[in-house]
Amino acid sequence: MQPVRSAYPGVAGTVHAGVEDTSKVLKNTYLLLAATLWFSAAAAGVAMVTGMPPLNPFIVLAGYFGLLFATMKTRNSAMGLLFVFALTGFMGLTLGPIISLYLTMLPNGNEVVMTALGTTGAVFVGLSAYAIKSKRDFSFMGGFLLVGILGAFILGIVALLFNMPTLSLAVSGMFVLAMGGLILYQTSEIVRGGETNYIMATVTLYVSIYNLFTSLLHLLGVFGGDE
């Protein structure tokens, strides 16, 4: 979109156009995010109904990073949309067996799953609304989030390889905090014009929601599950 000309070239007109562009990116991001969440939920439902067993964690990682790479490479084309749905559908399939496990293994599994889901929704809406309304610049969090998420990911692999439940719980706690920060950071980037690609913005927010939900599910399953 070309800047709107005004009596003060390069100031008011450019800002007006920038606001329009930002609003468009934000709208497209939330529309695509809603669609992918529904699609992912449907995929999870299919996995649960068919009794699909949990996938090997390393297969999940390979599928996730492979589809994420494909999405990044095609983010500026229509193919990017196809890979976004492929990625979120795949993650939904991996989520189905996890939810089924909590529903069958815990006496209060329904309560744990619904609490995790409700908390995830409340956190996402609350943090997103704050970032949009306040228009605060959270770009300073970028470096901290990168280090924190990378560190949590590595520790998660260690906990998985060496079967360390306590470390796994700590990693879930780290992911809850990191994903909350990532929601603030990404929403702020959209609002302030730092992120102009709604496909990548959608992927970042979807991954934040997915990891926030699974981490809360893990924590609530351990501390909130009835023996």
C-alpha cells in the first residue's frame, strides 16, 4: 500500500498507511489462527476417535521441523497457507493421543484437560488484548525468549532421553513462562509493524498456544490429578 499524501510528507500519510497495513496483518493473522485451531482440533478429534497411538517424540520433532521449514520457505506464496494447515493438522494429530492418555489415566482427566484448555484460552486472550491495547514495545524480549526456549527445548530432550520426571516438570514450567512471553512479543511485533507476514505470525502464535496447553496439561496432570 502506498503512503497517503498529506500536508506533512512522510509523516501523517505514512503513519496512516502503516496503521492500515498493521490492522490488515492483525486481522489476517487472527482469521488464519482461528481456522488452524479449528482444523487442529478436528485432527485431534480424529486421532482420539480412531484410537491413534502416541507417535515417537523424535518422529514428532522431525515432522514439526520439516513442515515448519516448508512453511517458512513458502511464506510469501499461496503454498504457505497449505503448509500452515499441514503443520497445524499434524500437530493436532499428535495432540489427540496425549489428550486421550490424560482422559483415561486420570480419574479427573476431563477436569484436568478442560482446566488446561480454559487457562490457555484465558492467558492468550488476556496477553494479546494487553499487547494490542497498550501498544507497548516488547521487542526487548526477543533475545531472552530465544535463549529461554532453546534452553528449555534442550533440557526437554535431556529429560526425555534420561527419563527425568522432575526435570520434565521444570521444563513444562519454563515453557509456560516462555510461551506467555512469546504471545506478548509476537502480538506486539504485529501491532507495531515489526511482523508483516501473517502466515509466520500465525505459526508463532499457534505454536505458543500448543506448547502452553501441553505444558499446562503436564503440570496439572501431576499436581492437579487425583490419585
